[in-house]
Amino acid sequence: MKRVTLYTDGACSGNPGIGGWGAVLIYNGHEKRISGAEDNTTNNRMEVTAVIEGLKMLKYDCEVDVYSDSAYTVNAFSRGWIYDWHSSNWKKSDNKPVQNVDLWKILYGLSQNHTLHFIKVKGHADNVYNNICDKLATDAIKKFKTSL
């Protein structure tokens, strides 16, 4: 199975507001950088979207090391929340609906095709690729704003 490294980040100008996401995929010494933006969203939605969009780029089932500064995203997998949500029809332990369920369902589906390893990184620190993803996300917000 091919092993890929995926760095992701999300950002929001206002929360909710215009949001952006960025991702860098690294495989066999090659990098691919992707980004996007949308209106009326939240930082958490952009964090999850970055992972989704990165995984959508993969043409084959892969083993993926996903690096994110989002505890929300990383903990959903590392603490098993997403599997509990899926088995309880997308309800949390308090029986309230999971927020951002539309995105979690997509990410859960993508996770069935790949072996994912989530690694939490410190945001806005010394991780070069996290900083690149942050810039991709914030640049996507700026570009979106100028297109309005």
C-alpha cells in the first residue's frame, strides 16, 4: 500500500465567516498543494474540509499520515469518536446530533478506503508544512474576498 503524508489546515475570517482550507500531499518526494474557500462557514468545518479534500486527491487506497493542528479533527479519530458517532446514527454520547455531520459522513466514508494515522501538530509554530497549509488557507480567504 502506498504511503502518503497529508498536512492540512483550516482558517476562518470571522467564525462563522469566510473560511479557507489548505492541504499539502507528499508522496515519493513529490508535493501537491491544494486550497479552497467558502462563505458563511466555521474554522472547524474548514479543518475537516481540508482533510476531505486532501483524501479526495488520492487515486488509490493508501496509508496516510494526516498532520493537523485541529484537536477537533484529530481527536475524532484518535479517540474513536467518529466510529461511535457512526454506530449511534451520528449522535453524541449525550444523544445530541453531531455538529458538521455532513462533513463527518464524507470523511468517515473516505476513511474506509484508506488507513489513516492522525498526528496533532502545534499550530502557528515551527512546523513548516503546517505553516504552508495555513498560508494556503488564508490566501484562499483573501482570493475569495476579492472575488465578491
